[in-house]
Amino acid sequence: MPNNNVVIQQVVTQAQSGTWRITSFIDSGQDETNNFTGYNFTFGTNGALSASNGNNSESGNWSVTDSNSNDDSNDDIDFNIMFNVPDTNDFEDLNDDWDIVSHTDNRIQLRDISGGNGGTDTLTFERN
């Protein structure tokens, strides 16, 4: 099993390659994918994150980090998303330190288990 630094670099390289769209977003059991239809996401260098549908755009930050000092567990790698938006904005729902379920050159699947209500959120990006 590769150490987390290698996996983190793989995910960063994959995310920075091209633009992405959300193909699934389940927020505590509710399918909210349609809130992001038409948006293209760009995971830029230096942590810059943007989403645009041609008319509207949002910006924020992203990173991939090791949330634990134990280098042997891939479960500790977080895909962090933070849009600079008010709580009432749909993009605020994406703000989280997501766990990476799987990643390829064309798909990144993320999951978050809420500490409060125990609900599970899932988020899938696919490359355009």
C-alpha cells in the first residue's frame, strides 16, 4: 500500500487535470445533485477552487490532506472543500473535510459521516 503522501499527490494531480462536474450529491439522504447541474468545477493550483455555469460563479479553496499522523491508513486522507459563501447558498453544503472513497483520472468519490446526526453525505465528481 502506498503511503499517504503518494496517494495525496495522485489525487491532487487528478483533480487539477481538466474540469469536473458533480454527478451525484446526497446530503443526509436527500438527492441534491440538481442544485449543481451545469456547473463546471476547476481545482486549480495553490488551492484555488472555482465553479461556474456560464452565468454564475463561486470561488473558494480546496486541498487534500492527511488528517492523521499515521501514514499507513488511507482512511485518514481528506478532500477539503471550502466555498466562500453564506450558509443559505447551495455551495455551502459542499464545504467539508470529505473522506476519499475512491479516485481515478475520471472520477472522485467522496463521503462524509456527520458527527451530529450520524447522517452520511456522498459527493461524486466526474471529469468533463
